[in-house]
Amino acid sequence: MDELDLFFNYLVSNLDSVSRKRRFIEETLKITTGILQLNFNRRLENNYVQIMHTPKKLMV
């Protein structure tokens, strides 16, 4: 499995967890280019993920 497959599986797993267990999950991942923040949420019977990237040059 390559990194993209692993990341996709990670997203699907957390979306599934939101639909079954919780209504909101917030994850922060440190990557080589900065920080990746993932917010998993469930509203009106729909699951979604919000992805935000903060580049290293903007980090203090």
C-alpha cells in the first residue's frame, strides 16, 4: 500500500467512526510541509471532513 491508500483508509475509518460513535472528531497531523488538521463531523445525516493545511513557513 502506498501513502495515498493509507491516507484514504484513514479518512474512511474516521468518517465511519463519526457516523457510528460520535458526532465530531478533530485530528492534527504533522507532515513534512507543515500541519494538516482534519475535522470529521456529522450533520443532517451526512458525514463530512474538513481539511486545513498550515505550511511550515506560517508556523511560529
